[in-house]
Amino acid sequence: DPKPDRADLAVTVKAPTRPLSGPVKFTVVVKNNGPDDAKYTLNLALTTRRTTCTAPWVGNVAGAELAKGKSRSEQFTATCTKAGGAKASLTATVAVKGTDPVSTNNSSTGQARIK
């Protein structure tokens, strides 16, 4: 039997820094810190305050094979209603198909302001 993957996967969510009035584009970066190549999945959760957003990608998103030392970046767009002072936050959690020795870097949240 092949041994299970053992990899420290880290995820970062980047959100726009300026208030937006159009679609919100979040960038999710997954990095494999090794020691093995690894297959992963992402869970994406969108929370809002004072707005409503449409995001068909919420939930589990199929990941990919990621070689040790490599990163993968993906964009996810949410369409939100305009509302002054509103916020939309994306939380991404990565899971390795195997063992991840460092779990403290497996989740990240990015927040965008909507005008």
C-alpha cells in the first residue's frame, strides 16, 4: 500500500483593500510546505454583514495535487448588493488527504468592504 501524504499545507485569503461597488474578487493561495507532495480540498465559507452576496462556489471545492514547495492561487468572485458599510468575508480551510503536521495555518479569512 502507498503511504499517505504528509504535508504542511497553508492557506491565505486575500481580499480587496479598497471599498468596492461591484463584484468582490477573493484570491485564495494554498502552499505546500512539504515534506511530501499532497492532494488537498478547500472548504469556502462566505459571511456577510448588511449585504447579500451570491457565490456559487461556497462549500467544498475540489483541490488539486500540489508538489512540495509549490503554491497554487485561485480567484473566487462574489456578487454582492450595494450597501454602505457592508462587509463580505471569505474563510478558506484547506485539508490534506493524509496528515498535516501543522494545523494552525490551515484556515484564513479575508474581508472586503462594499460601498
